[in-house]
Amino acid sequence: MHLFWTYLAFLFTSTEFNLSYSILGYCKISEKQEVKALFKYEEDIFKMLHDNGITNTPQCLYNGALQDETHIFAQTTTKTSRSKVLHQLSAIHWDFLSQLHQKTKTSLPFEKSDFYQSLNLLKQNLSYLSAASAKSVSASITMVKKYYEGKEMMFSFYHADFTPWNMFLEKGELFVFDWEYAKRTFPPFLDAFHFLTQVCIFEQHKNAEGIIATYRANRHIFAKYFDNPDFSYQCYLLGIISFYLHRDEGQVCGSIEKSLDIWIHLIEILTSQ
């Protein structure tokens, strides 16, 4: 969900006698000053991913500004006319997340992780929610912190917007882009919950009960990667609620407001069972 910039495909190639076209990259363009820091952050993320052997992600071609202070971020892509978009969570997605975890994992105290900071931000922003919602979310935060506090855990990179519209399949390989919201030290595999949940919301138009039903039907798959999938689902939900409340300073509207209601309801369902 990009509120501050425009995406453009660029750089088409051709031969002298047989025209052929392919997208060589994309660029984001924005006049917003606050986006400059996001572009720099994503450039750094790309470098770290490639340094760790995650090569099916973009590389930065250019990050700078025009004379009128229009910010430009150009990145590579391997997308072609034969690229496919997968709308159902599959073994290909789990394999990508497994590689992401294995190649970026690090052991550190919970209190030094990005996940811990995310929970603290959410705690500080509970006043943006209704009293009933704040109570449900606060109880979930307390439970998650109680489990993690004082422990050294294995964390890894978290894309934070792992959805069909931010990836494509090319020659059997999943290529994942838009890492500007990524975190370096989150519990592994939480991106799978994001994929399932956002597809249910935006493509299947399901409410919280419908999403839970879909999740329950696939819980046996999640159980291969999580000791307690329901608990891990709550961790994901707390993370995404924290992100949007903080980014929008509580002034959520439109699709985010609708999603926020669903995310909170999902927490309530998960904690009541």
C-alpha cells in the first residue's frame, strides 16, 4: 500500500531487425520529503539481502533526486510477459521464507529485537483504539511479551508486505520486491500469515470469521513451521497493527480502517479459543 509515490516501469530493449521488449526495471517517484528516508532504507535492505545470498530480490540502480527535489528510486527486475502471480500460499512461498530465515537468522535477546520495539510502539499507541479494542490488543501484547521476555531467540528478516502484488514467479523462482517496510529481527515465517490474511481481505473479501476458517483449513501447514501457530498469528497481527497505527498516527481510514477492525477481531477470536 504505497501512499506517497508513483511506480513506473522503464527501460525497454529492442533489436535492429526483430523488435522485442522487456521490462528491465522499475522506478518509484515521489515529491514527499519523508519518502527519501524510505528509499534509502530500501536501498540498504537490498544490499543486505544480496550480501546474505538472497538474490531473487531487486538491486538498487539509482537513488537520488532531480533539481526540483523529486526523489527517484530505480531498481532491477526479472519480470517478463511470462511471469506469473500466485494468489494462493504454496510450497514456493514457504521455500522462499525458509531461505530468508536461514540466510538472515540471528540470535539475540528479545529486548534488542525489532519485534520488541514494535510491541512497545503498539503499547504506546493503544489510545488510538476504542476502549474495547485497546483492552483486547493490550491483553495479547502482555501474553506475547510474557513468553519472550528475558529470552534469547532466533530472529530473521521480515518483508512485512508479503503479498501476491509484491512478487511474481519467473522460471520457477519467486522474485519478491517492495522491501521498504522490512524488518531485520522479527520472528521467522510471520510473512506467511500476512499473505494468507491480506489475500482473504483484498481478493476474497472475507471478514474475520471467514479468514479464521481459511486459516483453520490450512493450520496443519503452518504447524510445520510454528510450534504454536495461533500464538504466532497473534504476533503477526500485533506487528501489523503497530505499524499502521504508528505510521498513520492513529488517523487510519479507508481500506486500512477496515483491515484494522478485521485484525483486531482476529486477535479476539484467537485469544478466545
